[in-house]
Amino acid sequence: MHGRVTAVSRNGQYSFSKPNRDSIRLLAGLGVEGDVHAGVTVKHRSRVAQDPSQPNLRQVHLIHEELFDEVGGDGFTVEPGELGENVTTCGIDLLGLPVGTLLRIGDSAVLEVTGLRNPCLQIDHFQNGLLKQVVGRDEAGNIVRKAGIMSIVRQGGVVCPGDTIEAELPSGPHRPLDRV
């Protein structure tokens, strides 16, 4: 599976959206240099309140640009970085990847997919009604999360818009993504 990076974003302060950048630097075991969510232990406020010693499985957030077109059909306007992602992608089925997939980005960066983003009510504060667009239920009643995937940095490097993404699936039985 192949795709490409369409935008990169980071923010050193807690906010819902993240400004786009010309490039971001991924740091092995930490996340995006200069981003508020970088670190070995969890940085998401609600998770810190529960247990600040938890490992940070949410170092880098990726979201597929195709979602913006999908929600646009229902009257929502979303641009890269506005849902808090660090890497906006195109042409790769992020939500269909199994846990443990390696994403090779650009010349040297490698991310390991850890799970799905579990979007919260802040999305409705950004645009009222958007949460129902990115979290729903399938025909069997199972929860479907479409707000991107989370990953950890296995190998650092600089990531820029236009970089290629190559997915390397893990060996053995594949575990489907679940929220992290």
C-alpha cells in the first residue's frame, strides 16, 4: 500500500487544531518535535488525569484527507491540521491497517500504527454535528471511528508534504485497529 503526505502540522500548546508547517521532525520514541503531545508517557489531558505513567501510544496522529471530502458532502468544511492531526495523508487506507503496521515516510521516518483516534466532544465545539460524522455505527451496531489513526515513532526523520508513504504489514495474524 502506498500513499503520500499532503500536509504536516504541530503545535507546542494545547489547542484543538494544529497549524500547518513546511516540515515536521519525528523523534524516535517521542513523537513530533515541538508538539504538545510528544513524549514517552501519555500527554492527552484526560489520560494524564487517569494515569500519567501510561506509555504514549498517541505520539503522532494521522488522518486521511479523503475524510474531509466525505464530511464536505454533508456541509462541513475541514482543512488539514484542523482536527489536530500531525500528518494528513492521501491515497492510503489508514483505517484498514492492522495494529503494528509500519509506515515508512519520506527518506527515513518510520511510524508504528497503535490504534484508532477516539474523537471527543471537542470536535462538536470545532463544528457542531461533526462528531456524528466521524463516529457512528455500522449495520451490526458496532462503533465505527473515522477520525484517523495513532502511532509511535520507531525511526526519526523529517516529514514534508509530498513525501511518499509505504505501509509494511506485520507478519502473522493481523489485529484490527481499536481505540487508543
